[in-house]
Amino acid sequence: MKDKLTNEKIDPNTDTYYEDRFGDFYNEGSYQYMWETPSTIFEIGPNGVITLKFNNSFGMMDMDESGELSLEMPEPIKEEKWVNTGGYRGHTDWVLNDGFVEYSEGWVTGHPNETTKRKAELSELYDDLRTGKLVPPVTIWWVFGVTSNIFSTASSIIIKKKDMKKLDKWLESIGHSKESIDYQMS
């Protein structure tokens, strides 16, 4: 048995190891490395907010309840992938399960300034949703993943395809629109 990342031998009798959802094996160090930069998904809806960390190999970890690991991916996510945009540059992207659509996608930053004022407006909407100040009438999955830029994070808002019109109407009632969110994500 060999570690998928390092190709080092794993002795199942003496070494701590983990099997991922594809049947590959990882030693303790590789397993810890896999969880250093997981994607985060916030399931935000009428029933509250659930926070999950996940990666493509090991599925998801519940961050609100038990901290238990599940080899399943979050409901809307089929797989996570890295999109290389040249050299060392790139970003996380997500392939969706049937019945789900990416309502908006782009990037967010923890360091908004006058040149990225639109990002601060988006951050305010996110904070209001995450804290329950605003409660959408449908479930929204807001996903965050790594990029090669240390000041930005890949971001995607995912909904069930059938909920598109209902979300559009609600966003308009609170002073937002799909177009404004698309602009803020750009």
C-alpha cells in the first residue's frame, strides 16, 4: 500500500493511514495536508445555516455539529477541481450535480478598498445571510475555495434550478439583483 501524494510505503500494521472516497490511501502527514486548505460551503436557508469544510478526496466535515467526516460531498457538489490558468496561477471550481445551477460566481476578498468597494457590498450581503439577519426563501449554498492569489478567494452561489425565479424576486425585494451580485463577484 502506498501514499497517493508522496508514493511512500504505508505499513497497515504500524502506520496510521486514511482511505479516501476513491479507494486511495494517505499517511497521517498527507491526510493533514489535504485538510489545510479545504473548500467551505455555507448552506443558508429558511431552516438556518450549516457550515461544512470539504475536499474532493475526503468529502465533507461538519463544522457546526460533531466535526465528523463523511465521504459524501455537499448536496449540490459533484466534484471539486483546480483550474490552472497558467504557471502557478489558478482557482478552485466546482462541478454541480443535476438540478443545481451556479447563480453567480467569481471572487471575494478579505481586504476590500476603494477600488473593490463592490466586494464590501457583497461581503455585507453574505454576513447578513450567514448571521440570519436576512433569511432567503430558498436554500442557497455559498461556496468558497482557494485561488493562487493570497488576497482573494474563489466564490460561487449555488441554488436549485427550480428556485431561480423565487430567489430573483426575493433579492429584488431587498435591493439586490442577479446582475448586481454578478458585478460584485467580478
